[in-house]
Amino acid sequence: MSSLAPHVPASEDAVRKMLQFAELQIGEQLYDLGSGDGRIIIMAAKEFGVKATGVELRDDLVQLTRKRIEELGLTQVEVVHGDLMQAEISNADVVTLYLTTSANEKIAPKLKKELRPGSRVVSFCFRIPRWEPSKTMRLGTRTLYLYIIPETENLKV
Ligand SMILES: C[S@@+](CC[C@H](N)C(=O)[O-])C[C@H]1O[C@@H](n2cnc3c(N)ncnc32)[C@H](O)[C@@H]1O
């Protein structure tokens, strides 16, 4: 297992914007790959009514996330301790990423292979190289990218 990005948490405002940008529907399944302290999965479940799973490499952050989930009494949220490259994500409706451009490049073939057509991928700050976003939004100096997995194989990875 190797770290693909440092732990730099997104601000609360950025997290809310990411989740709004993904147009989450109640009951959908979200994965945050590299979930840090769990802020995305926790807000997704609390404010948007989705099932949310985080995948995080660092044990201290996994423990912190589990503590927060327990304190809040959330039942539709979990965090898996492990490498995001090995995560089971095939039932995702939405995947959120806040990693790096090179990490996105590494994970792109997995997303393309495992996600269902129509699933959405939201990346904060960093593009997925060679994928065409269906929507972008500026957040100050940063950008949100939304990608939709196509029906046909037209994403180059
Ligand atoms: C920039 S932080 C984003 C945290 C959170 N998603 C957020 O937006 O606040 C990236 C996170 O990815 C985790 N990470 C890096 N490489 C990973 C890997 N191979 N598998 C799982 N998590 C990883 C880091 O430990 C870190 O917590």
C-alpha cells in the first residue's frame, strides 16, 4: 500500500459544494476514496441522506472517523481501512476524490472498469487526465470537476 496524497482536509464549505455539485439523491451510495477524517462521508449521510463509505490508508484517521460516526449515531456511514486502489466500488453512484492529478491518473482505469455507466465522479482541485468533465465549477482559486461514466467506451485512460 502506498500513499497517493497527503492528508489535507477540504474545508466544510468545499465539502458541501462537492456534494451539491454531485447532485446526490437520497439513498444513493457514495464512496470517498482517501477519506481523511471522514468529513465528506459524514456530511453526505447527515445532510444529503445517502449511504457513504470512506476508504482510508491511515489508521489514525480511520479511528477518528469511526469515533465521529459513533458519536453522531450515524448508521449509513462506514470507513474501510485500506488502499483505495483495492477498494470494492462497483455499487457506487458517486465517487469523490481529493487526491492529486497523478493519483487520479492511477485510479482512472479502475474507475472506468468498475463503475456503472451513469455513475458520477467528483474531483476537487485535480483533473482526471484525458477525461472530459461534463461540468466544472470554480471555488475561489480551486475547481470542481464532474465526470459521468459513459454507456460506451469513450473515456480514454
Ligand atoms: C487530500 S486528503 C482528502 C481527505 C478527504 N477526502 C477530504 O476531502 O477532506 C487525501 C487522503 O487520501 C488518503 N490516501 C492517500 N493514499 C491513499 C491510498 N492509497 N488509499 C487510501 N487512502 C489514501 C490520505 O491519507 C489522505 O487522508
